[in-house]
Amino acid sequence: MLLRRSLWVFSVVVILCLSCKKQINNSGSGVLGSQNILNGVTVDTFDLITYTVQEDSIITDNAANIVLGSYTDPKLGSFDASFYTQLLLGGTTPNFGDASTIVLDSFVLALEYTGYYGALTSQNFEVYEMDESIYLDSAYYIYSSKPVKPTNYVVPSMSNITPDPNNNVIVGADTLSPQLRIHLDTNLARTFINEAVSGSSTFSSNEDFKSYFKGLYVKTNNGVLSSGDGAALYINLNDASSKVTMYFQQDGESKTYDLVMSSDGADFVHIDIDYAGYPVDQVIQDSTQGKVEFYAQAFTHRAAIKIPGLDSLPSSSIIHSANLELPVQFQSGTSYAPGTLTSVATRVKSTDEFYTPLSSIGQYIDYKKQVEVDLRYYVQSLLTGEIDNTEVVVSPLYFINSADRIVFNGQNTTNKNKPRLILTYTTY
């Protein structure tokens, strides 16, 4: 379930998550009046070949929000997301005065929630210091990782946290927006303070600080979760509330100092998905199993639909409508919602390695329990020879910054509703 998402992510995700070069543009093609549509032929008996394709090289750096946490999906297996991030100075050349007079109260990593996916059961969090730098101008993938130092800085007695993205947090006299608060060892804060008063240039600029402290690796260590347990948490690292804060006393005065995360620093998400032995694995190993059900999942799996019968349409046809209906297995109010929107893409030529977004976006209609996609311009482009009849792939719109997944019915499903293409056309 999503609490809220930034709408501006839309254009970034459609372009980046599909690794494409351009968008198919068919605006204005095949426009006829209502009388022609009344005389058109409607067909809904196309054979749909449905299956799942797997991605393994998705870029995950500097997304609008990052994903953290793990859960076990009954259809798609275990999902585990962790992230690496640089820390930046909340202020240069901080004046800590006489460091020996500082009494540290706490050292807290705060991470602003933007939503979650799954069930809000407790998770065990760990935080490590990176031992190698990352960079804004480098590409990082779901499989990318960096070496870290061996010390887990999370206070052991406070490592097990039940996430609560729905409620504000009270800290002292302040009411803060929903955030994950992980308490770190104050000895690390003491190390920073001692470095700042040592006379070095470490705290004089972000570049100097990033050379001194490479950043944090944040993960969960939940062991084997039961099916349906756990959640992927959505975190906005660019929000001012996402930071590491030293809380301390000096000469009887309460003080704080922040290390922040922002778009000026690099970050990326590492994803581990183990689907061996789960239903999605059967479809990947044997695509014909997609006739029963097939899947889409953020970061890794796309639902594919081939429609060979489109090759039989007369090339002179004008397409009035082509609505693809993809029934979804989901009960309202339960975990693992399909998300409101999906991206839709195809390979323009059968030899293409990458997918190109279509001009349509799929929409999940909850009362119908199905995703609907307008394929009118896609089919018209097939008939004019602009693109090959390869396959249409449907994916969660937030492919690189969510854990959304969708279970679709195939044509051989035992469920009531089956996928179909309803097409109306006129031939001249």
C-alpha cells in the first residue's frame, strides 16, 4: 500500500526504468468520425500469449525515494532492499568548543517515510560505515554493492523496530512527520566531534567530509520471514527530515548537530529477490505456465503479452479502439496492492534489446479488479509497419522506487475473469 507518491516521478520512471531511447508517438493517426465507428467490426477473441520476462540490470541510483526492508511474497518469494548513501555536512566548521565538556545523549538516523508495501511487522535494522566511496556521476544497479566496515552501529537493544508510516513521531516537545528513527552508537558521534576539533579540514567542506567518511549502508537482517510478513519501506532521502542527528549537552545547554542526505549526495538501492521454488519461477522457467497466471514486479519482472492475431488484420484497417483488459488477483484492503498505474512498452523492432514506452499508461480499475491499457495507437502502428509485432510489457509504474507487484490471470486461469483485447476497426 502506498501512502503518497510524488507525481513528478512519473516522467523520470517511464524513461529511466525502461532503459529506452524514445517514445512511440502516434498522435492523430486513425481518427474517424462516430458514424465510421458505428460501422466498425469489434473482435474480442484474440489469443493472448502471456508470460513473465526478467530484468537483471536495472539502475537504482538517486531515485525519487529509496526502498528499505524485506518481506516474503506468497507468489514471488523473498524481497530484500537495502541502500548506500553519502552523508553531507549540516553546517561547515561546526564549533563544538571544548569537546571534553560534551555529554552525548543520543545519535539518531531519521528516515522520512513516503509509504510502504506489505505488512508492518517488526524488522531488525543494521547500519554500517561504507569502506569505499560512491559518486553522483556513476551508475549503480540492483546488484551493485560496496564494501563496509564490520561494526554495526545500531544500538543492539533498539535495533528491532515496528515501522509506523501512518503516524507522527513525538521527540521531546516536537511533533515530527512519520519517520523511521534508528538509534546509533554515540561513540561514532564522539569520533566525529573529536575529528572536528582536531584542527583538520574534514568539516570544512562536503568533499573533505566525504573523503573522511564514505557514507552509510542501511539494511535489515530479518532472517527467514513467513509468507505475508514484512514490508518494503519507502524513504525520501532528499527530505530535510532525513538526517543523522547528534543530541548532546554542553555546559548545561541542549544542542544538536546534523549530518544530512540530499540530492547533492549519491545513493543507490541494492535488491535481493529469491523467487526459487515460487510460482513466478515456474513461469520464468517455462513461459507456457504464463497461460495460467503471470507476474510483474518492481525492479525485476515485467508481464509480457503477445497478440499474434494482430498480424491477420488487413493493413488498410483503421483502429477505432483497442482496449487490453488484464484481470488482477487482488482483494481490496489486503497487502500487495497492484498500484494505480502501470508503464507499458514494447520492442519497436524484434531485434531491439531495449523497450520503448508506448503513449499509453495502464490504469488499475479497482471495482473491476483489472488493469486496462489503451492499445489503439500501438495496433495502428503495427498495421502501418512502424513497429514489429513483438510483445507488450506491463510493469509497475514506480519500477525503480517501489516494491509493487501484480499477479495477472492468464487465459487458462480457473478464475472467472480472463485477459482479453477488445478491438474495433474499419477496413477500407
